Amino acid sequence: MALFSNLTDKINHVFSKLANRGALTELEIKDAMREVRRALLEADVNISVAKDFVNKVTQKAVGEEILKSLTPGQQVIKIVNEELIELMGSTQSKLGVSPKLPTIIMMCGLQGAGKTTMCGKLAMYLQKQGKKVLLCADDIYRPAAIKQLEIVAQKAKAGFFQMGQIDPTKIAKEGVKYAEKNGYDTVIIDTAGRLHIDQQLMDELKSIKKAVNVFETLLVVDSMVGQDAVNVAKTFDEQLDISGVIMTKLDGDTRGGATLSIKAITGKPIKFCGIGEKMEDLEPFHPDRMASRILGMGDVLTLIEKAQTAISEEDALKMARKMKEASFDLNDYLEQFENVAKMGDINQLVSMFPGAGKLKLGEQKIDEKQMQRNKAIILSMTKEERSNPRILNYSRRKRIAKGCGLDVSDVNKLIKQYETARDLMKRMMKTKKLPF
Amino acid sequence: MGFFQKIIDGLRKTKQQIGFKLNELFKRGIFDEDFYDDLECILLSSDIGEDTTVDIIDELRERMRKDRVSDAKKANEYLRQVMADILGDEAFEFSTPCVIMVAGVNGVGKTTTIGKLANIFVKQGKSVVIAAADTFRAAAGEQLEVWANRAKVRIIKHEEGSDPAAVVFDAVSSAKSRGTDIVLVDTAGRLHNKKNLMEELKKIDRVVDREWPQADRKNLIVLDATTGQNAIQQVDVFNEAIDIDGIVLTKLDGTAKGGVVLQIKHDMDIPVYFVGVGEGIDDLLQFDAQSYIEGII
């Protein structure tokens, strides 16, 4: 969709009109900042937050030396990205443990944010850490909400407590008593979705919070929310003094600018992200990933950084030359495996590419074991075979298979993969540039 | 912390700005760059989106210049007119029998909307059957059953996890044999970027076309008014899958304005038919552009 084309491209375009020079001046970055503001608004960052952010970054960027290795556009993006990450805080996906057990966690938020599902995910997550979790059904309004939580509890193999549709404060109190009696060390209270301007219902939450000594008050927010995120988060925080935020539905294609707005307005940490409908689909919050997502850049920046540290420039040059000459052989292929291994988990790496979410790749996970096997196959070849794969006839392949303890079909598969990769590179060198 | 405080202060300002709204802005009677900047701010904070905001402002400038408007009251009317021209005013019309499918992403209020729609149609003297085709979310069927009882309409329901197309098939067969006017199809919430789920939706759509070609067809998408710019992608992708006729904008009783619908009408020509303004069964209203505009600015 052309609607949100890449911010890097846009900013590069702004700077392409200018000659490259030593330091950034205010006049030059003004146009770039307009694009940044636009990107933030398209990502649903609140207008006031976006304005302040842009002002701050402008101040910071003026006079900044442009690093030799970067274009002015990249330099601006780098500053913007760093500021965004800093603003969004650190990875704080920890939940506190109350000195007096059970630890009581209260979930709150607007209707349809995903509280009930999130209760199950948190229960699952905490139980994996050895906690014993009770889910307490305190949504007495929405039809079948109690039933939904019961099913969610079953799926997460957590305890479940309900008293039907009576006073939510009483349910919470009894729920905690039940937890104490039955050896649960954590209680998660699922409350009804409510509008932040519904004072009566907000008072109900305050009453629950007071009655049972809630330790963590978590605001659950749909990541697709727009400008109103600030009003919602501000009111919930003012009324309930929330301890953290969970963003849901991040498996969609929303840019999630609300995350920045909420963090800016409440100063409270974003703790987790919901990334799917299964009980396991819970992820700690990564400010860097969120920053690039808001800017619409995938995790290109992180990827570049990782690649830079793992592969020396010399290696990269050699590889580029080989690609150009299309003399990419199995030695190089092996080297690539090793480089990728240096960069870390390959699945994580793939997910960093912009648009990778849409690719099939994300679903059919790349198997690290398979990579190990592939390495073993290449290592079982002679030097000559590696640099001249064309000579690999059947008897050679059979010998290689024996050498690495795999089948000939595995060897064939690897060679096929290598050929595909080689052709892909040839094609890539013909079309102008690499994606980053 | 200094930065946060600034934003909070800034927001207070914005809030006051929206509080005294455009009237105050227009009362100044000076239509200079500051005026347009403030106006832009107000429109953007209603989720109208940058492109449409710029278009609205350009159009307003143009019309005001042409007619040499300098009177505050008149300028105010001009702005409302520009926005009303974008939104249009289309009533939701259909012929019976009709199958109305309700789709959307998770948590926007589809099930609640179905209940309220059933109530509206019953009050118009139509007979309604609901197809509980959200067989995925835990307890979705139970939730819908409560609404069906409230609206006093029939419901066709299968077990959780069963094939939604089969539920729709049964509902359509039942409506055909009983001469029911309207089949309301509740579908599972699905994020629009989940390909297989969108395919499932297409399948349901095809089943209806195949089983009841004589029936009128309407596909509605439910949008949560708190949703920001992502709503555009939602409508775009759902529209590609099942041809969306119109929008139900829910949760307008909060502080969110759902201004993104202007952009959707502007870009894709898909109108808003209904707005949800509360949790009661009567809290679904026919969309009225004039009062909606009053509400957002």
C-alpha cells in the first residue's frame, strides 16, 4: 500500500535536494521534520506529543555533525530513532511480587481492548515461572464475559473464581480469600471494559483497588487506538494510579503510535505486548522495535547495527564483490551461515525485516537445526567441491551424505537452496540496490 | 520528566482548545495562518488524518476566499459544510429478504451491534434470525444469545470451533423455509492482515450468494471510534475481501471522535450508516452527518 511509504525514503528525498555538508542546520531539517511529524501522525501519535517530540529532536539535531558513513537523511533518522527509543523507556516486562501474598493484579481498560484474553496470557506466563494463578471474574456487565474467562482459564490451566453478577468489590474480596485458602500466590482480576468518563464505573475500580490491596494495576490498550489514547490513559492513571500498560493486537498492521502517546502522558512503563489469539502470544515490550514500527521502518536500524558488529567491513566488501561477479560458491554460502549465526537467532532476525510480518517466513519458522545440518553437509565436501559445485555428481553426493550422516535427498535439497540463493543474488545485483 | 510535563501542559491546552472548540476560534474573526494552524490541530486530534485535514483546510480557504467570507459565524458554517459535503447523507436501505453480514477486527463491538441492529429491525416490523458465525472466540455464542433474547429474535448457533460457513448455511435455510425477512450474520473478529481468516470470511460470503441468490446482500464493517489511522487499512482489506457497503461506528459515547470515517468516505466512498453510543439495546442510531460534525468539532 502506497499510503505509508517508507519514512527513510521520504527523508532521503528531502535531503537529495540539498548538497551534502558538514553539519545539519535548522533550515535543512525543517522539511525533514515535517515528514517526521507526518509519519508520527500517520502512526496515531497524539498531535501534541508529536509536536513536542519534533521540537525536541529539532533542537538536538541542529548543529549535529553528519557521520561520515551516513547521509544527512540517515543521520536525522538515527537521531529521531534514538530519541523515540529513549522516550519509550526500557524493557520492563517484569511484574512485581507483593511482599504479602497473594500478589493481586487488576486489569482495566476500555471495552474490547482485550482484557479477558490478556488475563489468560498473563496467567500462562506467570505459571511458566512457577506461580500459581487464580483468575477472578469481575466483569459482571458484558453478557457471557464470565463464561469467556472460565474458558480462558481452562486453556491457560489456571484457577478460576466467580460469583455471578453481584457487586464486583465483593467478588474481588471473596476471590482473594479463596486464593489464600487454596494456595494461589497470584490473583488476576478481570474487570469490565468501561469508558474513562463513566465516573460511576471508575469509582467501582477504585473501590476494588482499595478493598483488596491491588499490587499491579495494568491498563490494557488496543494498539490500534488513535488520538484519544492520551485522554484514556491520562484519566485511568489519574483515577487509579496505574502501574503499567499492556498493548494488545500488535499482530495486526497498526503502527502503534498510541504507545508513545501513553508513555509520554503517564510516564508509566509499557510492560507487555499481545501478539496473537493463542495463550502463548505474549511478548515483553521492546522499545527499539516499537520505535521503528512507529516510524514504519521494520527493524532495519537494529538489523544494520547487528550486521555491522557481526561482519567486518572487509568481509562485507568481499561478499559484495563476489555477488557482483556472481562467483558465489559454497564456501561463501557456508560463510553466510556463520555470519547469520553470529548475528543471533535467525527467526528474530527475519522478523526484523520490514514487511516480514506479511511474508510467509514469519509463519514457517526457519529451523536453526536445519541450518546446523546444512553446515555439516558443506563441511563434508572437499575444497574443490565447495568452490566448484558443478562437479557434484551422484557418487560425490552419496559420499557427502555418508560423511555428514544424512540422506542424499538432504544434500540435494541444500544444493538446490544454494542455487536459488545464488540466482537471487544475481538478480538482486541487477536490480539497483539492496533493500537497505 | 521535564519533557513529560511539557506534554501534559500542552495537552491541557489542546483540551481547552477543543473545550472551547471552534466557536471560540471563529469568534476571533481573524482568519490568518494561526487560525488555520489551530484548526488543523483540532481536526487532527479527532483522528481525521493529515491528508483529509489538509484537504478540508484547503477547500475551506478556497471557498472563503471566493465568497470573501470575513464573518465568524459564516466561516463556521462554511467549515461544517465542507465536512458535510465529504460525509454525505445516505440512509441504510435494503429490500427483503436480506442477508446482512457484520464483520470487523477484534473487540470493535460486532456482537453488541448485531443485537442492537436486530432490535431496530424488529421495531420496524421485520422478522429477523441471527447466525452466530463467531465460532472462535470463547463464549461469543453465549454473548450473542443474550442479545437475541433481548431483541426477541431467533438465533442459529453451533458448537464453539465449528465451521462458521455451516452456521450461515443453516441460518439461510431456516430463513428461506420460514420466510424470514432478515438474516444477521455475526462473524468472528479477525485482524485484517490474517490471510486465512479473511479467506474464511470470503467463504461465508460465497455460501450466502450461492444458497440464496434472490436475497438482497449487505456487508457492514464495524469500526471502533477510538481506532486511529489503522481503520483505513481495515476497511480497505475487508472491502477487498467482501465488498463493504457501509460502516457502523461504535463507542462514540467516549471522548473519541472516529474522525477517520471522513477520510474513508473521502478516499473510498464508503458511508457510515449507524453509530453506537452506549451499551443499551437502543443505543444504535442512524448516522446523521450534521449532528456527527457538531459532535466532533
